[in-house]
Amino acid sequence: MKQKILIVEDESAIVDTIQYALETDGFETIWVSSGLEVLPILSIQAIDLIILDIGLPDVHGFELCKSIRKLYAVPIIFLTARGDEIDRVVGLEIGADDYVTKPFSPRELSARVKAVLRRTPKQSARISSDKIFQIDEHKCQIAYYAKILELSRYEYKILKTFIRRPGYVFSREQLMEHIWDVPESSMDRTVDAHIKNIRNKLKTVKPDVEPIVTNRGLGYSLKEDL
Amino acid sequence: MKQKILIVEDESAIVDTIQYALETDGFETIWVSSGLEVLPILSIQAIDLIILDIGLPDVHGFELCKSIRKLYAVPIIFLTARGDEIDRVVGLEIGADDYVTKPFSPRELSARVKAVLRRTPKQSARISSDKIFQIDEHKCQIAYYAKILELSRYEYKILKTFIRRPGYVFSREQLMEHIWDVPESSMDRTVDAHIKNIRNKLKTVKPDVEPIVTNRGLGYSLKEDL
DNA sequence: TTCTGTTTTCATAATGCCTTCATATTTAAG
DNA sequence: CTTAAATATGAAGGCATTATGAAAACAGAA
């Protein structure tokens, strides 16, 4: 009976850390990168709490918050780059329940989530299945069919990227930008080589399965229905 | 049965003139001042055309337009303060059907509304929320009657182009320019061959339907009234 | 420094999509 | 009905893309 947190944030790096922190604390997370998707989602699903970035590219966070509040009583926590100008609007004026300024520790965010939920009456729940891939971010380890893989740095990061978004197709450029510090430095077939190594290591655990899919002309992705 | 126009505009003075002009011309108008309300409205009501101000306070017009286009085929007319920088984005790139620059005469706007509606078959103005085609851009996949198609790169891109603008006729040249990186390279009957393959794959899902229409001498298009 | 494991590069092989072409079929016009 | 133009289709070769193994370059630790 996990509680569902909707994360509204366009930077995937931030989403990663938030998702990890919340999921290890027993929450279920849903992620959208666009503010416009929020109201349609709320009209269908029961959400227990929303974490809302103010600096979204498509909508302004305050306006979105007000629009949500017109229809839903769901608690909202703001993510903001600067905390100085937000103090007065938190509270009744806008309708946010709390806010966190960037940069923030995921643990702090999770603590605030719990605090807000504690003082809010519960209403929804859902179930999620256990996973074939398990990420331990503290140990920088990934288990595959309960067996821990011995991955190098980039192998770990690439595979983690896939696991976080099963089915999503990542181009070589996307992976480079997301994972490497100096993206433009190397190109050639670096990613391919890492994919090859990851595949080999996965194969030692389960030879008959091929979780990483090649999408010719587009990129790589992780099979969803494992 | 009057046709319904959704006006998305925050300045009430402008709304007044638009509403008056359109209603005297026999249209029914709905007005919202916030872009965030648009998607929820579309999910409930059948709208024949949207007049969308780009300079909304809460959302960016282009982003909203793209979000609408992911789900609905309803025609969109932009309202903009400056017309100079908009030319290139109207059309395929964003998905708008026309635009009007402020200040404008209500009569001109009404004329453009009629022109757009005239070249839009009635069916497509209706909400296509049944969503026979569903695009998942992250996963680079398209579902047809809820069944996921296995498409190659170009097949995916071609079909996506059609779905974005149902009924819109694309010439071979347009498709080449829009989809291929090096458009001038190949011509001959390449597009035809891809169309053939797409049709075959669609046929395996539903043999009795033929969604891709051949417009002799003009190009291909997607059937609207599926 | 030297050693070790990782990352990148490179060359070559393998794969499968894309294009082309030849032929059949359809459509529209005369 | 005949004819020409446009499109549909099947098959096959070419070619772009990816896979792979090995070696070079690199970084970190002892």
C-alpha cells in the first residue's frame, strides 16, 4: 500500500535523485517532465503528494499550483532555485504546503514529504511489483536476477539510466550528455563498446535473455516486459 | 449545430471583441484565461477550433500547442504580438494551422477561422480522444488499436508525421525534407516502399481498415474518421 | 615509477534496413 | 475501350548502422 508521489521536474538528473530517495523510503513515484500533463493525470489517478519544480519550461509553477488547488486538495511541495522570493507566497496565498530550495539533499526532501503527509489525511494506495533489476545507489551496485553485477563506473551509470526509464530509447548523444562530464570529448563508438560490456556481464547471469534492445538509427533501450 | 471555438486569452478586452465577432458569425465560443485549463477541457468537450494566445501568463503557447497536438487533431490559430519570429514555426514544426498578429481586426480573425475550418474536414475537428494511434515519443513507438507496432526508424517517423496531422496530405518531397537528414540524396520510389511496409504492418493489426490514403498526384495522408 | 583495471579508439565483420529496379496494378483522361 | 500516367508490390543488392575483438591510451593506487 505505497503512497504515490507525482514529481513534476524537467531535469532528469534531479528526478533520478528524488526518485531514488523516495523509493527507498517506500514511496511510489510518478514522473512527468511537463507541467501541462499534471491536471490530466490528476483527473485520472489518485496522487498523495506533488513535488513541483517552479522553473518548468512550459508552465509557471505558481500558476500551476493555483490551478491544481482549484480542483484538488493534494499537498504540494515546491522545488525552487532561489528561496528568498518564495517565503511570502508559500502558505495560503498560493496553496503550497512546503518548499525546498536547490540544491537540496534528497534525504531532506524525503523528510519533508513525510512531514507533510503526516499532517494530511491519507486517501489512496496502490501496489507495485518487485523488480528484476535492483539499484543500490549507496553501494553503486546493480543486482540482476538477485545477482550483483560487477560494473565499472560508466557501465553502472548507463545501466542505471536504462533501468530508471524502461522502454525509453536513448540515443548515443543523450547518453553522452546525461552521463559523461565532458560530453563532446569523445564520440565514435564509445557507447557501443560499453553496451557490449554490459551485455556480456548480463549474459553471465542469464544467457538466454537480452534486456538491452538496439533501436537501429535511434539508440538503445531496456526491454520493458522482463 | 454551431461550431465551438475555444478562446485561450488572458486579456478580457481582446476576448470581448473576438467573442463578439465570432458569435455574430454563428460560432459558439468558450473562453478560458489560463492555458492550463485547455487540456482538461479538451478531454471533456468537443472543440472545433482553438484560438491560442502565445503570451499567456501561465504557459508557453508553443509548448501548449505541442501538448495539444500529441492528443488532439483540433485546428489551432495563434495570436501573437510579434509576427516576425513566428513564420517558421507555424506549420509542421509546432502544428499550428494559422496565426494572427496583434493588433488585428476581429473580422480578419473570423475570416481566418472560417478559412481554417473550411479546409479541415468536420470529422477531424472532433476530438480524437479514442486515440486509435498512440505515440510514445520517449519509447519511439506507436500503438495502433492498442497494439504496439514494430516499426523501423523511417517507418516510425513517417507514421508519426501523419498522426500529428490527420488528413493533411504530405507529398513525397515534404516527407523527404521533414524526415530524412539528407533529403536530396534519394528520391525514386523510396517513400512508396516505406508506405507499403507501414501498410502491411497496420494490416496485421486490423486487416479490414486502410488508414493511409493515397492522394494521386499529391501524396499520402492519414484518414481522419477512423 | 609500475601495475592494474577502465575507457577509448580502431579495424573488421555482421546485420538488417533502405533503396532501387522491374513488373504489375490502378486510376484518370481521351 | 484504349492509353498514359501514377502508384503498388516483390525481390535483391547496396549500404548505413551496429557488433565485436583487440590494442592503445588513460587514470588511479601501491
